[in-house]
Amino acid sequence: MVFLIQFSWSYPFYFSQMSEDLAKQLASYKAQLQQVEAALSGNGENEDLLKLKKDLQEVIELTKDLLSTQPSETLASSDSFASTQPTHSWKVGDKCMAIWSEDGQCYEAEIEEIDEENGTAAITFAGYGNAEVTPLLNLKPVEEGRKAKEDSGNKPMSKKEMIAQQREYKKKKALKKAQRIKELEQEREDQKVKWQQFNNRAYSKNKKGQVKRSIFASPESVTGKVGVGTCGIADKPMTQYQDTSKYNVRHLMPQ
């Protein structure tokens, strides 16, 4: 069985792309991966198939990363704020130290609302006005949070410095993602050509020994006529044609 796989990539990805579209793409990539794995079951050492499987697995992981929320990424990377369960009883109006998802740094904030069911809190960063929803387990009391910042060597930044750092962070992340997407696009084109060649070779192999005859091919017998026949067979006699003009003339004669 021959599988002709074509990536249905709609890259480059943008942060504003709807998660619903990403979910559909993810399902498509998984379906393609299943096809490749099925092909590998009968040809497990095919280098092109193995490379395609690896690329599909990578793009699936990239898509999953894009579907995941930015706050969860930054919070998970901050060891100083890692915790398995809330260690403080919070209430609306409390001051706390929280991580801003844009740069992964912690700042002083105030709790505006608490969602006990989901274990999250809506906070506003003091002095900046930025609002965000974050898990309660990632909040720290002000003194404890400040101590964590001092221990890690971080110093409070001004609003100007915070904005500048945010821009630089986004710029680097966008450049890195664009470069990786460019590499994957080139690999996609290479794989497309390889799959076309592979499919053509497989088709030629399956049709080996079979010659498709044209109705204009030279007849095999001396009685055959070029262009006469049915279904491309030139040696069959032409279908006889019965002249019915006499019946038409009789009907036209005056009675």
C-alpha cells in the first residue's frame, strides 16, 4: 500500500491564531502520523517514512505548545514559586507577589477576585495596572516573595524597564519561532518531492508488464485498421451502420 502524505501546514503560526484552528490542525497531524505508522508496519526501515514520522511528531509537539497557555509556561519555569498546594489562605484585597506571564518575573500585586472552584485568582500588579488570572498556589506573601527575589539576585524594575524587557522577550521568542518554522517549511517541501518520487516509482512497479494501447496504435493483424475499434482495440471490426434514410423519404412522400 502506498501512502502519499502532504502536510496541510498553515504556518507560520501567530500568537493571535484561534485555538480552535490549532486543535483542528493537531487532529490532522495525528491522523497523518497514524497513516505513516501504518506504512511503516510493512516497511519499517524506509528512511523517508522514518523522517516523516519524526517531523510529524515534532510539529504535533509544537502545536501542543501553542495550544498551552503562556502563563502556565512561565509559572512552571519559575522554581522559586513552585508549589504542589496553596500554603496561604488568601482573600480579596490581600497583597501578594505574583509572576507576570510576559517576562516570567515576580512583582507585587493585589488580589481582586478569587475563584475557589478553579483555584485561581484575578490580580492587578501594583504600579502597572496589568491584570491577570493566576493559580492561587503560585501566589506568595509579599515578604516571602521579596526574599525569593533577593535570593535569586533580581531587583525591582521600573515600568520603563519592564516594558523594554517585555519587548525584547517577545522579539527573541518570535525570531526563534520564525526560524524554526522556516526550517520545517523547507523540510516539508523536501519531503513532498520525495513522496512524489516514491509514489511514482511504486506506481511504475505495480504497472510493470502492462502496456496501455491507444486506439491509434498500429494493428497487430493485416486486416486491422488504425482508429477503428472499441476500447482502444484496433483489430475489432467497425460496428455496422444501417442506412435508414429510405424510411425517412417514404414518410416525406405525398399520400
